[in-house]
Amino acid sequence: MDRRIKIFDTTLRDGEQAPGCSMNLSEKIEIARQLELLGVDVIEAGFAIASPGDFESVQTIAKTLKNCTVASLARCTYKDIETAYNAVKEAQSPRIHTFLATSPIHMKYKLKMSPDEVLERIDDCVRYAKDFCSDVEFSAEDATRSEKEFLAKAIHTAIKAGATVVNIPDTTGYTTPFEMYELIHYLMENVPGIENVDVSLHCHNDLGMAVSNSIAGIKAGATQVECTINGLGERAGNAALEEIVMAIKTRKDSLGCYTNINTKQINRTSKLVYNIIGQSVPLNKPIVGQNAFSHESGIHQHGVLAEKSTYEIMNPEDVGITQSKLVLGKHSGRHAVEDRLKQMGYNLTQEELNEYFERFKKLCDKKKYITDRDLEALIYNKVRTDETIQLEYFDVHTNNQFSTCFIRLKKEGIVYEEVSIGDGPINAAYNAIDKITGKICDSLENYSIHSVSDGKDALGEVTVKLRMKDHVVTGRGLSTDIIESSILAYLNGVNKLYDLK
């Protein structure tokens, strides 16, 4: 009988720790709901004790979701565990995820604890967590650089104390698939009671082997894998959920297991996360990249035309990538737009559809034909924060020496106008905005623009990273006019900074 592999998603905790990938509360909730729709078994919503904002986001997500387990990370301390429980206790299925390092280098230099003290702490804290919550996961941080015999003792200690899940992290991305297989196999053979709990994997990608190590661990008997959408995470990131899931689905003959993931939601989930953190999908990204199902070589094209399976081991439809021959434009009605969105996997509420259709019609005034990529861009580029400041009008003039921008903004119901010069039209526009907002932004950390569709009238998406003291936010703007999209992106970021004040 095929084994079921549980999918533990940590995009909202480990993924958000990646530089420049912070999210506000509404963005986290949107991703959490999409992860639930995707069918993940466990969502690690955050590290509740890290800050009041983290606690609020974990607590809100725990209250919101109904069909998956919600976990919070906690160090092996009473305060961490209590805070984690208070954040997740209203979830339909709460979990406390506590951890302690077990490698010699971590115990000596970071923890400054002896092996016996570490075992005692594991026993004490897992039992303490168990008093609050029936579902407790223990992670042996830096497990793959731990001594096998001691790691087995640590895992056995956690199981005896009541852990329902034991996690074997490759914290530094150091191990190889062969070593991961041997380690999991060793633990399965040498830890009493391990057959009664879920054995989990959490692999980092420092050597580019996170997915391979996860698959090797599954082959050796692991029953849960911890991963993130698009492989987000600290340093080089984590194992990518979409790659693991599709490897399990595509190579079921070899792995003999399955997941409960609705793979048709993979493309949508990936694009949502990329959009929220302000990054573009790499062209050659497995599963979801633009080139993943493209064939340029004449030999490949000939083979695919004759029989898709000659060069395609997966169907694009299986991950939610669809292409329609239906042409949408200014004369298209609401029903046609709604029908096409449903074919693409987007089921909007009536309120969402009304708002979406208004933006669709505005785009039709600028573009003759609307493609699927345009439709998706409108889905993802929506307002996810209070619009304290709104764009009313702008006018830009440029010559060989400098640019001038006149801008009109509405701020809390009052209209403000300013004129400024700059080295170029975008610099001039940003200077004019700063005059009105009082330069809430300390610095512009990053500016990028890319086309989200084809043709001379393609939509341009601008992403900016704005810093205010220790906070960095992502702003996004979308328009066929790159100056307008640049202004919208900057205002989107400024509005997020106002929310933080």
C-alpha cells in the first residue's frame, strides 16, 4: 500500500525569514488561505514569541483556517512554549513545534550545554508542551551534523516525553542524499517507538540538494516533509514544495507514496507568493517557470508534436497551467471573464469579481487583447493594505537635462499637489511624492521592472523595496505605462510604511 506523505509548509515562518521577503498581516492571511486551498497538512504560521506582530499573525491565521493544522515554532523554553500555545490554541488543529540543537558544535558554542543537559531539556520541554497541546513536534536542530548515537537518544527522549512528530533538519544544507537516506534508515532501525510517530524532514538548500535530500529521506521511511513555496527561506532557501510534490506524483512508481496536495493549485500558489514578496519567477524554475513546459529545440518540438511524453514528463494542466484560445477584450462581458478565470482555477466571490471586472475594463481601454498572463497579473496586483494615499493625477515632462513631475495625491480625503525635478521621470515623481508624504521612506533599497505579458502594449510590473528604519516593505504597481506603474509601486510601499507607524 502506498504511504501518505504529509506536507508541512513553513513559507510564513522560515520562508519569511529570507531577506526582503517580509509580509504584512493581510498578505500572510491571503497566503495561508491559499495554502489551505492547496491542501497542505500543516501550516507553520510563524514564531509567536519573536514579536507582537508575529504573535498576532499566528493567532489570526489559527482562528481563520479550518482544514489544516496550524503550528507555531518555539525554542525549548517555558516562555516560548506558553506563547506558542496561546497563539495557536484557537486553531481547529493546533501544534506546538519546539526545537533544540543536538550537534556537538551547536551544543558547545551556542547552547553551552552538555549532551546530558540537552537530553534533560528535551524531556522537560516536550512534556511541558504536551500539557498544553496533544500535538507536539520536536526538531533536533542541526541533526545531520549530530552524532548518530546521540541523535537517536534525543529522538527517543522526545518520543517518550510525548512528541507526536520528530523532525530531522538539515539546518545548514550540509548533507547529501546518500547520507540522508542512511541517517533516516538508522533512526528507523534504532529508535524505539519511532514507528508510532511521524518522522519529518526539514532540508535547506545551501548545496542545492534540499529537494533531493527530502526525497532520499522519504525513500528511507520519513512520513512528513517540511518545505516552502518556491523554496523560499534563509540563505539559499528550503526545499521547494512544488518540486517535492510533483516528484512524488510523477515518480510514484519509484517512491510508492502520495500527498493530499491539489496540484492544480500549485501554479496559482507559486505566483501569489512571488507577487507578494515582489520577486519574479525565474525562467528556468522547475514546475512553475515560464520555460518549464517550453520547447525550442527542433528535435524536441518534433518529438512533442508527435507525442507529448517524448519530452514532457508532466502535463502543464496538472500544476494549473492552462492556455486558452478564447480572446478577451473591451467587448467581453462579465460572464466570459468569470468563466475564463474559473478555467484558470480562480473562483472569486461576487464582490471580488465586481472589483476585478472594473479593473479589467480599465485595462481594455489600454490594450486591444487581454491574455491569460494579463488576467493573472490583475489577480495578484491588488491592494493589500489601507490606501492612506491615493494617486489622483500625474504629468511628467523630460528633456536632455532633467525631468519635471507634477503630481496630485489624495491623503486621508485631502488633495495635495506638488511639483519636483529629478534625474529622470521616475526620480522626479518619487521626489514629488516625498514632498507630500514628508519622506516617510528613508531609502529606496531596490527598483525592478518586468513585462508580465507580450506585445508593445504589454503590462509592466514595477516592484520596489522601501526602508523605514528597521522595516523593509515591498511595493507593487501594474500598468501599461511604466511611469504610472512606478508611481503606483512607490505609493503601495509608502502606504505599507504608514501602516507600520
